[in-house]
Amino acid sequence: MRRRSLLQSLSLGLAAALLPGSWPARAADSGLGTLGQPAEHWRARLSPAAYRVLFEHDTERPFSSALNAERRAGTYLCAACYQPLFASATKFDSGTGWPSFYAPLAQAIATRRDYRLLIPRTEYHCRRCGGHQGHVFDDGPPPTGQRYCNNGLALRFIADGEALPELRA
């Protein structure tokens, strides 16, 4: 039975990958917010690596983000539009090499199915600008049991006591 489920998942993933326009999908194609901005707008405001992660669905190398070691209380924002996404109280060390959280802030993210590796996964994006953040898995700690595995390049950390920046459009 497990082999049948695996084969079904692989064939669904392959079909999704071969559908016109299904890979790679842009935030604008997915119904996610983009704030109506063209790619050049975001490219001018982000490092090339952050732009690739946020708007071309790239993934940074594991253990490369300084945010893995961030332990202060504060808020994690989308690096593109500065929408608050996660509270530091929900961050945990997953051992995966990427900043991980067990719950996002209310109404901060949007999810969709991702078949780019042929096995279906759930990816999540900033609800406001559509920037790709990472993937969510069902192997996190209580109370949610979820692990929001985030690219550090897609985040900006603001410590408690510091003013949050104005949202970018």
C-alpha cells in the first residue's frame, strides 16, 4: 500500500510539474498578494540572493543564516515588505539548518501545494507581498505539531523594544 501511495504522489507531482505554467510558479500566478509590484521593484530593494529566495522560490544553504542562532525576543518580518510573520516565542531549533517556527502570526501567511520535488509539499508565502518563505511540515513540536521551515534570507528580525519598520509597498 505504501508503494502505491508513493507512486500516486510521484505521478501527481510529475503531472503538476509538466502542466504549462505550473513550474516554477510566481506569486502573481498563485493568487497571492504581490502588492501590484513588478519584479524590478523587489529586485531593487533586496539582495540578489534574497530576491531569488523570495520571488524565484530558491532555497538558501542549510546552516547559512545568522537567524538560526537568534535567541532574543522579537518579531520576524518578511524581508521584502516587512509584514510581521512570526513571534520569537514560536521559534525552535529543528536541527534542519533553517529558522523554524511552530506557528505563524494570524493572517500573516498563505499556503499552497508545491510539486517541484515531485512529492507534494505545502509551501507558504507572505500573505501581503507573496514572497516565498519556505515549507510547512507536520513534524514540529506541540502545541501545533507543525514546523514552518523558513529561509533566513526571506526574514528580517526586529528585537523587542525596537520599532517595527513601516510596511513597504
